[in-house]
Amino acid sequence: MSDGVASGKKPQEIAHAEALQNARDSGVKQLMLRDDAASGSKAPAEDAARLTQALADLAQKTASARDLPQLFDSVHAIVNLMMEAPNFRIAIFDPEDQLVSFPYEQALRESEARYRSLVQSAAHGIYRAELDGKFLDVNPALVAMLGYVGSVEVLALDARDVFASQREWEQLREKLRQTGRIARAEVQWKRKGGDSITVRISGRAVARGDDGKQVVEAIAEDVTEWRVLEEQFRQAQKMEAVGRLAGGIAHDFNNLLMVISGYSETLKEELGPSHALLGKAEAIQQATDRATTLTRQLLAFSRKQVLDLKIVDVNAIVSDMEQLLRPLIGEDIELVTLLNAENGCARADAGQLEQVLMNLVVNARDAMPSGGRLTIETGDLTLDQPRTGEQSIMQPGRYITLSVKDSGAGMSKETLSRVFEPFFTTKDKSKGTGLGLSTVYGIVKQSGGYIFVESEPGRGAEFTIYLPWIENPPEARKPAKPFAGTSYGHETVLLVEDEESVRELVKETLESKGYRLLLAENGLEGIQQACDFPENIDLLITDVVMPGMGGREMANKLLAQRPGIKVLFLSGYTGDQLLDQEESEKCFLQKPFTLQALAGKVREVLES
């Protein structure tokens, strides 16, 4: 059938009446005869009406089409409404070259080729399947997503075979039957090896051309890695929030412990060694010491304790601790140490790193009540790509590794997700507070490192610490020297502390030692006291964290006004985030402290 369009002319140039007349003269009678033969001439009037409408539609499309492809598309659609014409073609005759061409067929082939290329090279999985499950067509991305070699393997499957849950498959199929569409539905699929992936599916149900049966056309996107990263981010946020809460509680609680500890110390001194109430005062002091340990563990978890960071040899720390750990774990547990790090230097607090190792070993021992094997191993690792874990994402770089591995009962995935939370424990209440591993986590993170744990029920557990590698040789550990001088003095001290009970306790203690005290409850009042006092002020003692102006800001202002003033910072919170390393070592006293330690530190700062 020819469309009657002369070469070089556009469809818009054909008049409506001329197109209608040409169409009638060039085949309408044949169409009517064929249609009458097919229908048995039972309804000639209806057939004529349909043909007239089709011709009118053809004329309208001829006049409004923008180009030949659009015109051919319209003609093809109208003819298909009139009769079943799957092989219907439109030809153009060129009288000059005496050639007949089929532009619609060629355009269709090109369109199908582009579509096929798009599907085959798509990054996401694309498939067609029957509603009952049989795959009809799959692209390479879907084959790779499911872990198969070629499409033949996947086409031999039913879609239901790749669903990890048959319930999810049935729900998805039912939704397609009811609404004909699914959008961003997340389900679990099974790969060839049996492992599970999270897939997001969008698609629709369409009628198949040959038999009209509905099939599913869908796009499947593997979002497993995204979901893992989101879960890690949520876990990191949770740990950060718990850490902030723990640090705030420890700060406030340390102020209370400071008062309890200070006055119990005063009571012991005033009661004397033979007094009947001395035992009760000592019990108060012991309970305070235990509470102090708990608050320091919370500060360690929240990364708000003061660390003495130096370059240390991790191999040497493990070797020194080995003799101490053997009697700790018992004779029924075999202890193996493997020191594989060639240069095992990292920046850390040696004492805190020993505490980390001790806590991990105790945790491993408790996981092996019937005995087993405990392995402590060091090594080094260069990481080229970020590594993801339950609690954090480790950045690329070179690290010293320290791992503690046991052959105990192992942990479930749910336990693993909470293993570093403070007060979370699977042990009996009498065997621990649940702060051991949270302390480990805080110390490692505050040292700039990472900690990961791998475990399965019945297969033991392995905790691995990664500390940034340092090329420099280790620094010598300097033992703390107790202050040997007198604790009495005569100097003038400006005390700035927002907690009234602590302020009064420090005032009474220092006045009893001969010092003259000026008091203020915040930074602004402290500056005003200094401005109003005409004489020399020898020492400023200030809390670090206070409402309004903090201790560090106030100290800087007073040092500008009085360059010779000495400063001693007090805090139940942290020194490392608000003070530099030198200040933390020389002029910082962490709450709760003993009154004797306070008096000694005051003299040390004044005489430095």
C-alpha cells in the first residue's frame, strides 16, 4: 500500500479534502470488500461508518502530522484498529529514482535496536516474567546481580525462586494483579551461592502481544550496600548520642562524688584512728571510690577523659602484659601470643592501652567457662579502601593491629550490634557492670583508632583494634612523681566554680592550708572579682565547663590583664578537648580528687 505522498512534499501540504478523495480512490473499496467478507456482510452500515471514521482520522492525522515518521505511526495505528495487520507496511515510491522504500519499518528496526542496547547496557537489573513467575527475558545486570554466569541459567528459573521469602513474592504478585503496578518495593532475593541481597523493584503488568496474557516488566536495583551503610550510620549516631549522655551524666555525678569524697576524707581526719564512727566514714570513702571508677569508665566510653598520648610500642605492651595475663585467665585456657608487627609503634596512652587489653582478655575468659584457646596477635595493615563495620567506617591508611581471639560461645548478630553499649551485658549481674567493652571502645576511638568484632554463635569471637601507624621510635614512659613539698601556703587564690558545694569544699580545704580565697560562681563574676581586687592574685583555680563563659576563655582574659597569674583547671568532664596536651599534664586536676591531691597540685602549680 502506498501512502500517496509525492517525493519532496510534506504531509502538511496535502489538503484535507484531497487526502480523503485520494484515500477513497486508492483502496477504500478493497478494504470494504475485505471487511465485508470477514464479517459476512451482516452489518454493512456499521462497517461503512467505521471506514468513514477511519478515513476521517487518516485525513486529520495527515494534516496535523509534524513529519513522516509521526504520520506513518498514526496510519499504522488506525489500520490496526480496522483489521489484524501485524505485517502492515507503508511504502514510499520515488518516481525520479523509480525506487520503493519502507521508512516506517526501518525506523522501527532502529528503535528496537536502540531499546535493546539500552536494556543490555543498563546498570540495574531489568526483566520480563509471567505473573506466575517464569522469567521471559533478563538483562546482563540482573544475571550478575543474582550471581549466575549467563542468562540461560536465569531463564530456567521462576522469579519466585530468587525470593528469599515466599510471602514477599506472593504479596508482590497480588499487588500486581490488583493495581497493575509496583513502585520501589524492597524485598530479599537469594543469589546463586545462597547469600541474601536487598533489592528494590519497580514495574508494571502489561498485556503480551501474541496472546494478551499479562506479564511483568520490572527494574530491580541492588540496594544491599546502601542499607548496610545506613544501618552503620544509624548505629554510629546511636553510639555518639549515648556517649554524649554518658559524658554529661559523668560530669554532673563527679561533682557530687567530689563533695562526698571530700567530706568523708575530712571526717576521717577529724574522727581519728580510734573513733567508733571511723569505719562508717571509711565505708563511705570506699563506696565513693567505686563510683569514681564507674564515672571514669563512662568518661572513657564518651571519649572525654584525659589521655597521656605518646608514641608506644604495641609489641612491648603485649609482652609486658603477658606474664600478668596468664594467671588471670586460669590454667584451663591456653594463651598464645603472636607478635607479627615489624614496627609496632602507635600514638596511644600506654596505661589505657593496657586497660584495653586487660578488658578484652577478661571478656574472652568469661566466654570460655569450660576452657579453650585465647590468642593475642599484633600485625600491621595498609588499607586502600574504606572498611565498614557494625560501629564505624575505617578510613584508608596504615595501621597497627592488635587482636584478641577466643574459642568461646560466640555472639549473635543482635548482640554484636550492641556489644559496645554501656551497661549492656549478657553476663550475670554479679559478674560485671557492662562497662568493660564500652570502655575499650571509648579509649580506642579517643586514640584515633578503630575496633571491629567478628563473631558467630558457636565459633568464638575476635576483637581487632586498628591504631594509626607511627614511624617514629617509642617514647620512654615517665613514672609519675608525687609532690614532695609542703601543702601549705600563703598566696591569694581566685576560685571560680559553678557548683556551690564543690566551691565551698575547695575553699575550706585551701583556707585550712593558709591560703587567702576569692570566690566566684562563673566566668564573668571571676573577671569582675579580679578587676575589683587591687592586690596580686597568685593562682586562678577554675572549672573548665561552666554556663556562659567557660574556664579557658576566662583564664585567657585574666592572663592578658595579669600576665604573672598561674592557672589550675578543674573538671569532671575532660581536659583533652578544651586544653592542649601540655596544659592537661601540668595544670589540670580531674574530679573527683582527694583533698590531699588538691593541696599538692596547688603547690606544684604555684612553684612551677
